[in-house]
Amino acid sequence: MIDNPDLTGLLYLAAIICFVLALRFLSSPKHARRGNWLGGVGMIIAIATALLQEGIKNWVLIVIGAAIGTAVGVVGARKVKMTAMPQMVALFNGVGGGAAALIALAEFDELGGETTWDEGLSIALSALIGAISFAGSMIAFAKLQELIRGRPIVFPGQNYVNIAVLAAASAIGIAIVAGLEEQWAIVAVIVLALMFGVMFVLPIGGADMPVVISLLNAFTGIAVSATGFVLNSTVLIVSGMLVGASGTLLTLLMAKAMNRSVTNVIFGAFGQVQAGVGQARADDGRTVRATSADDVAVQLSFARKVIVVPGYGMAVAQAQHDVRQLADLLEEKGVDVRYAIHPVAGRMPGHMNVLLAEANVPYTQLSEMDEINPEFPQTDVALVIGANDVTNPAARTDTSSPIYGMPILDVDKAASIIVMKRSMNPGFAGIDNELYLDPKTTMLFGDAKESVLKLISAVKAT
Amino acid sequence: MTELSFVIELTILVLAAFLGFEVISKVPTMLHTPLMSGTNFIHGIVIVGAIIILGGADDTYLKIVGFVAMVLATANVVGGWFVTDRMLEMFKPRPEPGDKEPKK
């Protein structure tokens, strides 16, 4: 038993140090894994310290609860496919937020509703943000898992309804801060926040998920930090805020990479804009040229430098392993192969890097957008696999295009461009891609995986 | 633990925010997914709160709420950690000649 408050505080401080170092170690893939282990050590210290406090009872419940949680966590973490990582992150995000809201609920009950203003504020915020994060994450999970429609779900006046619900939740929260002692108040905050969480994620389309997941990540962090205020726990305040800062930073980065403001993502329901705007003018004499795997294989084999531009379409087709094999073959022939990764490739920040790492692509071959863009003019072949909007030159030139201003990969500056695509369907933003009409571009239609497999055998034959 | 005043706690919060921005801005884009699941794991620290609530609960209502919080928080901690570890394990520089898969 630890009955010395200073010792308790010091142990929690040790945990905080471990967490900060864990994040610090993430600055390079070389020691990132060690950092995660260090974070694990910090967590064990914190949990042990909490358990060893005087007066802890209900051991049976604690052990059963921990056992169920562990079983769920381990099975989930082991089973998840790397393509499904965004929904897994959303899920773990949600449960954290849910726990924060429940702690606020319990603490308000324990205090009998009698709170000072700062206690009331922390409890209300912890309940509000935690519940929004829980509900929002569950909807994000359901969308990514395709349990519900990934496309925006909208109805007229939606934004007004959302704002009204949020305002109602906030009003009751303010009443709690002002001294309202009724237990229904905190329940009402949570219920309204859950409603808001559901409604604010429902209208957001699949392509905007990187922003939403980052935002929910920040929410949970802030909710946990608020819980820290409720329980007077510095370790919760600091750790929660570290996550809050991380999520906020990622949200801004993702929004910037899509050239959209966060408010626009939340209230703008993408996919509404399209139709008509930025239509590639197919009648101006330029047409799309299709090609065959054999031709592409020859082009690739005799290239000096090839840049692969993978998109989510590659992940959906589960083609990353075959792409790696193709790249290995080309490298054996002396071709310099690189991968160009757009910040929003995939369904969450950095998702494409994880998918390629899973396929054993060495991370030294992966290049970020700013790093690789100057190299396209010296590139013989840009091989675009299942990527669309992030290569669309309209983002640079066409002011009427919904993606105008979005930073893109300068694929069109390569000597020749090969686009592997299932069909001529437009991308997530619902707009046509000028790149396909470029005279330097040829299209290889078909399922990404099958096409890559054909390419592999064709390259072997050359 | 000794109770801190609201203002001191707020000070700690603000400093933690600055520290967070500083540390996170050094994380390369390549590692943003592991960063996200790693921070996911870190907010699992809410488990300490769940232990405080459940470990101090007397009536049934609090026990139920605390128990559910405990389950959620544990899933958060354990799942977040394992998933991050699994991902980071995959990030390798040039494969060493020894562990390269056999070529067909």
C-alpha cells in the first residue's frame, strides 16, 4: 500500500516522463518501437500506483473488468488488418472517450451534485467531450468498416439541428458549473453529447476521414485531461493534453493537405459540390489512351527511374505486396524505384506508410510529397496505382475545381505517366482527373492486384 | 494525492500542451499512423481514473458505471499498445540479406 501522497505523485511523474519519451522516440522509425515499450512501462507504473492506493476495494470487479478489457484489446489488436487500422484507431479512441464520460458521471454522483464551479466545469467538459468522442468514433468506425454507408448522409437543416443539440448540451453544462445539483443534468449532457457525436460524423464522407479521426483523437485527449481535473490527477491532465496536442496538430496537417478548413470538413459534407464543376472537357479532342501490361512492362524495365504513386485503391485491392515484388524485380534490373506518399493517401494520417511497411517496403524508399516533387521532372515513369485526386493537376490550375489549391504530387511532370485504374469512375472528390487526358499518360485498366500480377510476369519475360 | 488549486492545474495543462506540440511536431509524416495509435494508448491513462472510481465505489450504481469504465479503459490501454507495437515492428530500413523472403 502506498499511503504517502508524495510517493504517489513521484510515481505518476515517472509515468509522465515515460510517455513524453515514448513520443520523443517516435521521431525516427529506428527507435520508435523502443519508445512504445517505454510508454508501456509508464502505463504499468501508473496502473500499479493507482491500484496500490489505500482504500481501493472491489478487487473482484477490477480484475474481471481488466480481464474483459484485455481480452477485447488483445484480440482486436492482433486480428486487425493494416487496411483496417483507421477503424481500429477510431474504436480505441471511442472507448477512451467513453471511459472519460463515465468517470464524470460517477464523480458527479459521488459528490451528490454539490460542486464548486471548477469541479462542475471539469465534470461537464469531461462528460461532454468524452461522450462526443465516444459516439463520433463509433460512427466513424461503422463507416470505415462499411457497416453503414460511407458516403455523406445529409438532411436539410442538419447543421442547425446539430448546433441546437450542442447548444442544449452546453447550456446544461453551464448550469452545472453554476451550481445545478440534479443528477439528471449530467445524464442529459451525456445523452445530448452522444446525439451530437453521431450527427456530426454521419454527414462526413469517406475521403474526409483522416481529418475526422485526428479530430476525435484530439477530443479524447482533451476529455481525459478534463477527467484529470475532476480527479485532481496530474498524470491524467498531462497525458491527456499530450494526446490533445497531437490530435490537434494532425487535424490541422490533414486539413491543410486537403486545402480545406476544419469547419468546412465538419459542416461542408463533401461530394455535394461536384457534378458539373471541374468536368474534364472530354470533347476538346483529347482522349484517354489505354495500354497493355506488356507495353508497360517494357517501359518500366528500360526506365532509369520509376516513382510509384500508391493510393487507397491499391490498399483496397490488397496489391501492396505485389507492388513490392514488382519494385524488387525492377530494382534487380537496375531501375531506381521510389514511392511518393501524399499526406492524405489512405484513410488516416500516414496510413499508406504502414500499408507499405507491412509489405516489407523499406521505409528508406518512401518519400514525402515535398521531398519527391522536385524529382518528378527527372523521372522516366510515374506509376500511379489506385490514386486519383492527389495527382489531379486541376488542383493547381482550375479555380472552379473543388480541390483547387490542394497540394498534389507533380506526377504530370514525369516523362511518362501510367495510371492503373479499375475504371474511368471519378475519385472520392467526385471530379474528373485532367491527368488522364495528358498526352504523356496511358491508362492500364483493371483490378490493381491483377494488373500488377500481369506486370510482374511481363517484366520477368523482358 | 495533494489537491492542487485549479489555477496550478491549468498551468500544468497549458505547459503540457506546449510540450505536446513541440514533441509531436518532430514526428515524421511516415509515422503518423503509429503516432495516432500510440497517443491512443497514452490516453488509456484514463484507466487510472477508472480504478479510482471503481476502487472506491460503494453503491451498485457507481459499481456498474465504474466497471464499464474499467472495461473500456483497459481495452483502450491494451489494444492501443499492441496495435502500435505491431505496426512499429513492420517499419524496417533496407532488409538485411539474411531475412529477405525467398524469391520465386
